[in-house]
Amino acid sequence: MKRIVLTVSLLVTLVGVSIGQGCAVCTKAAAGMDDKSARGLNGGIIYLAFLPLVFMGTLGFIWWRYNRPPQAK
């Protein structure tokens, strides 16, 4: 199980590095837009980032829940 989690984490990290240049392109594109279009672009970025962040947060919560030390009674 640890090997699978490590492999998935490594792959996610490497994919992020390979597509990181997109942020500079979005910044340059948003600089030339009007206010309404820039807000739409920002909303789209948040929309696309929502599902992966929820997925990672859920996995982190499950990991934390099952790996915390037992509480003394």
C-alpha cells in the first residue's frame, strides 16, 4: 500500500512540474483582458482545481484519521 501511495505521489508531482508553464501563459492572457473576462478565467481555474484539491484533502483526512496515535482514556 505504501508503495502505491508513493508511486502516485511521485507521478502527481512530476506531472505538475511538466505543466507548470501554463501559469505564465494565463497571467499574460489575463493581463490583456477586461475585468469580466479575467474574473471568468479565474473562476475557471478555481473550478478545475476544486476536484483534485477535494480528492487530496479527503485522502489526507483518511490517512490522518487512521494513523493518529491512540488517545489515553
